[in-house]
Amino acid sequence: MVVVLSSCGGGAGRCTADSQCPVGSSCDETVGVCVMPGSGSSNGGGSGATGGGSGGNPSMISADYGKSCTSDSNCSSVPGTTCTPNVNQCLATCANGQACPMGSECVDDVNVNRCVRTCSTHSDCSSEQYCNESSYISSKICLTKVEKWSLGKDCTSDSDCESSAFCVKKTGQSTGVCTKDCQRVTDCAEGQECVGLSGDPAFCFDFCFGIGQKSTCRNGMSCRAINGVSYGFCG
């Protein structure tokens, strides 16, 4: 199993100094939370790095925080953030032990930790995003919807799949599904997991429920178990 978006535990912490906060935010010591620029204070009298907001809860991330992007220029409306590769969102960096603004959690994106917007349902995310169902982090997070390489569609040969993808078939089956190699769950399409077994390279496969059953999988594939979680993958 290769899932790099794992929790680093910063989301539940409380700050006492700016050094404990992600780059671009500061610590509001009155409530012990990291505040993004312009979010103001609880009485509307914010100043300095916390801005002169119109009031409201200083622990909440801004409405634009985590918006989808393709380059840093798309993040000018969200101070202190850059466009994060793989996730394609405007996010602030964080480190182990740092407190993220409430409404976000510090997660590991390969080599750089980022404060990512948390969610309970898909409706908590923008229309361009979905609420990640992975159990490898302590909270669900919003991920950008990316339909990549026709992943998961039926195929009979590699030519049926788009660039960088190939056709994987169950032994004895004439039809398979398009997949590609991956390093993290964000390399895969929505509803898929990045899975590697017995030292083999990892590939994108569909989620499934009902371990050992074929009813939720296609093309002769069955739902195979993943250690430590209740769901499996079609393979």
C-alpha cells in the first residue's frame, strides 16, 4: 500500500507563538489558533499579520483557502499559500507539531507538509473538489477532482487507454481496466486507491467493499483486502 497523504498531527494542536504556525499565518494567543492574513480577530479588531477583518471566528480558514489551482498566480487571493503540486490547491506549508488554522489539518504531501481543508461530506468542499474517504488520515480532507488517463475505464489493450496508462486484465479475461503507476493517492482518479503488493510497483485501482466478492468489481476482478482498513481494491 502506498498512501503518502498521512496525518502529521498538527490539526488538533494549539499555538503559543508565531513559530508554531504555518508560513504566512500568525498565532492569535488569546485563543491559541493560527490565523491566516486578513481573517481578523474574534472582536473584529485584528491588526498586523492577522489583518483588520470584520469579525467572526479567527480560527476558521478563509473561504478561498484550498481553492483549486494550476499555478501560484491562481493563489493571489489566498495570502501565504502556493499552488501545491499533486493536490492542485492553494495551501500553506506546515511542519510536524505546528498548529494549522481550524478547518484544516497538516498532512504530508511527499516532501512538504501542507495545511489541507478538512471535511465531513462532499458538500463541505467546492464543486471542483470531493471529500477524501481514505482512512489513512485522522480527518477527511478536500481533494481536487482530476480525471486522469481515463483511469478505471474498460479496455482490451493499452491502445484503449490514454497517455501514461495501460490495460490490466485478470488472468483468463479478455477485458480489463486502464490504470497507471502511482506514488500517492492524489495520482489516481476519484474513487481509486494507490496500491502496491509484495514489493511490486504501485498502481491505481478502484475502491470496493465486500472483500472476496466480485459483485462490486468488473471484468472478472474481485475485491481484494488491504491490511488495516475495511475496504479493498478491485484486482
